[in-house]
Amino acid sequence: MPSTVLTTHAPDNVAIHVETIGGGSPLLFIHEFAGDHRSWEPQVQAFSDRYQCITYAARGYPPSDVPPDAGSYSQAHAVSDALSVLDGLGIEKAHLVGLSMGGFCALHLALQYPQRVTSVTIGGVGYGAPHNKRAAFQKECEVIARAFEQEGSAQVALRYAVGPARVQFELKDPRGHAEFARRLSKHSSIGSAGTMRGFQKARPSLYDFTEPFKDMTVPVLILVGDEDEGAIDPSIMLKRTIPTAGLMVFPKSGHTLNLEEPELFNHALSRFLEAVAAGVWVGRDPRSLATSTTGMDS
């Protein structure tokens, strides 16, 4: 079954490259910083026989437009672009699946436009979110942005692709990791620098949204690797804060969960989507919030 390729436009007229395949309930995939629309191929292959699978390249990632001005990259733009993709396809409501940067986008979209969201699945979310780590995170983002500008994507990819939470992917699937690194080396240096400064460095902390998270009613599945240090604590916070959230920890796993552990990722996503469709993924039972240290309230 061939994909349908189209271009939609954001409110500021930035062109967004979109691919869609399959039929059924819409499933919108939102990629991470080091990936692009092609990163979701293991999921598209697994779900396009049951769902309308939609992938797109974020602004700054060819074949989408690469705005040259720094002001064109922000968390608000990320949410607006995702909505533009849905609007361009005439979709009123969709399941969202986001990894890392894409997970931040999915969460913010669900907070701001819950009427457009059927469910949210996020993986590897939380880098830079804890307030005591934000200064260091933002400093590192600026260093990375400058590296893209001064050295280019090919050189930066040599280091970025083997970061502490990427080596797990390399160890499990050297060929898959090599392809991941090759694609990263071809990314737009301008788009990567703008994305790192605007979407990453400047995005608000998840911990600033704990009150809105408490009111969320959209079903949420949180996935995290047990060696993805930057995402573990924020993922636990989200589980404890969002009433409809479930948390799954992947053993001996890093950041790039959907590529590193595609079968486990797809199995978790499939079961979650089926539970949502059946209406059995509901808010947390208040009885589970026991305060007793023995696990049984007196």
C-alpha cells in the first residue's frame, strides 16, 4: 500500500511535509530532535493495516521548510504545526505518539486542545524539565546549537548519535543505529540549530504544568528506558500527576525506544490503543493512592 505524500502549511506559511498510509482511526506520529518522519517506519509497518498512520517532518527538517530566523522555532510552533497537519488532512481528532521532543509537543497539544486528541503516547520525555537541571540543560543546548552552525550536521552526528542514552541502540542493533546516525548527519544545520534553541532550550518546564496535568482526562501512556537518565524522573512525575497516565519502563533501554525496541514499543502501543477504544483505560482509582507504608490503610 503506497503512502500519500502532501504538503500542508502552518499559520506562518511554513510548509510541512506529510505522509499518510492506511485507514481507520488516525494515529499521528511526532518525531524526536535526532529523527525525522522516517524514524517511525517500524510503527507505520505495524499499524497501517488498522490505523491511518500519519508522519511528518517538523519545520527545520527537509523536505519541510527550514526557516532561517530563530523566532520561527518554539514550543508554540510545534503545537501549531501538529494541528496544521491534522487540519490539512481534515482530521478532527487523533491518537498522538511522540518521542522526546515530539512527546513534549503531544503533551502540550493535549493540554491546549484536548478536543482534538483521542489519546497520547509519549516516550523519552523530560530532558531539561527538572528545575534544578534547567540551567545546565539550556547551556548544553546552546553548545549543541553552535556546533551545528560551526561544524555542520555531519560532524555533530558523530558525537550526538553515541550519547549516553543512544549507545543502547548501537549495542542492540548496529545496522539500525548506523542508519539512524547517517540520517542525522544529513539534517539541515540551520534547522537543527534553530530547533535546538527554540524547541529545546526555550521550552517551558513540564514541572510548571503540574496543575493542568492534574485535570487531564485524555488517556496517556508514558514509556521510558531505564537507562534514559534524563527522562526517568520526569516520567515518574507525569505518572503521579496525570490521573489517566500509565507508565511502562523498558529494561536495559535508552532514549530511542521506538527504534531500539520496536517490538516492545509496538506491543505496548497496540494494547494501549485497544484499551482506549474499549473504554477501559480510565482515571486512577482513588483507593490506589494509599498513604500507608504497609500498602494497606488502617
